[in-house]
Amino acid sequence: MIKNKLVIKIFRYLIYCFITFAFILTPLIVQANPSNPPQNKPVWVELIGLIAGFGTTFASLPDLFVMLKKRSRQGINPRMAAITGIFQCLWLVYGLLIQAPAVIFWNIISIVTNATTVSIYLYFAKIEKK
């Protein structure tokens, strides 16, 4: 039980760190490219992107929490996570190219969440083999 609580604490700490990192990094990356002039988008357009990104980013968290609670890798498909991770990286590159803060921010968090899910899956796979 102590090990499970430690894993959850480490997971929470990492998520908090990466969210903070994403909040700091996103505006710096977007402002760092002076070749693209700033776009005059209404605030509500960026707000829709942030809300949509929140929903799609955290849609996979219930599976992660169930996996942690059951301490088992059952119910998670590693191929799906790998495919999703590849395309999340491509979305991040796209967001950087078009300088879209919502796309950059949520894809950084999505990549971290997906990597955490795959890491915990592999951890439980190793334990279940023993």
C-alpha cells in the first residue's frame, strides 16, 4: 500500500511540474519566433481551444487512475498509447509552427500524460511477469 501511495504522489508531483513548465514554456516559444507576425484573434477563439484541449487531454486519465487503483495493466492497450503519442508529438510540432498556444500547451500535457500511462503500464507488466 505504501508503494502505491508513493507512485501516486510521484505522479501528481510530475504532473504539477509539467503543467507549470507548460504554462511557462508556451508563451516563450510563441513569442520567440519574430518571423511570424502576431495574429489578431479574438480571446474567445483561444478560449475555445483551451477548453477543447482540456477535454481531449484529460479524457484518458480515468483509465490511468483505474490502472493505478487496480495495480494492473489490464484494460490498457499499449499500441493505442504508442500511436496516440506519435500523433500528439506531431500536433505539438504543428502548434509550434502555427504558434497556437492552446495547441502547444495541451499537447505538452497530453504527451506527459501518455508517457506516464505507458510507463506505469510497463511497470505493472514487469510486476505481473514475476
